[in-house]
Amino acid sequence: MPRALLVPAILTLAACAAQTPVPAGPLPLPPEEVIPAPATGALIEGAAYDVVSIDGQLVPDGFGAGFTIRDGRLEGNDGCNALSGPVVQTERTLRIGPLVGTLMACPALVMDRAAGLARALAEVDGARHGPGATVALTRAGRDRVVVQQQRP
């Protein structure tokens, strides 16, 4: 193509590109379900956590409730039974469950506490980092379960 024709062709293409409509205001965000989880989510992939409190009540030493997040799943123990279920973290939310577990019999107090933990985890809708290596798992901004990351 001769150079004399090349410049007008480039200018014509540039003018066409400049006329592409641009939406006013911010672009809409995709639904939360498709926003990828942040690189540093509330719960760290592969980390193990011990339950510190359930609905504001400290759990006794030796209660044994805790879990690990691995491949988008929670795997752990509620103090009596093994627990397992999906975990979905986005930039805005944290969802756990539905949870499934074993059906071992334990003392009534332990079973009540374990049932409270399972209920609280199933109702979680968010999380925030606390002091040290703690994470508060929340429902409507209220702490439901506080966990402490185990040291490696």
C-alpha cells in the first residue's frame, strides 16, 4: 500500500475506534458467586484452625474442635464428630456448608457444644481477622465462631 494511502487509513481506523460507546459510571460487578476468592482469604488454604469460642463462649481446653481448609473444603472435628463440607470465600463473603459428619455418641455437654458449633458454622456469612492469628467467623457482623490458626 502506498504511504500516501496508509496515513488516511490509519486515521480512519482511529476515528472508528474513538467512536465506540463507553458506558457512563462504574462497570457492573459480576454476581458474588463468580468473583474469585482473594489471594489472602479470611481462612488460609492448607492452614489448620482450633476453635476458641462459639457464640461468645470460650471452649474448654481439650475440647478438640478444629478444622483445616483444603481444596475449598472444611475437614475437621466438632469436638465429638468428624465434619466435612464446602467452603466458598469471595472478596465479600464466606460460606461454609452444608456440613456432614459422623454420628458418634459423646457426653451430653460435648454433644450440645458440638451441635452449637455445627449450627454456627452453617450460618456464617463473613469473617474478619482478629488479634494474632485469630479469625472471627461472623453472621450479620456478629461473631459466631472464633478460630486460632495453629502454629506450624
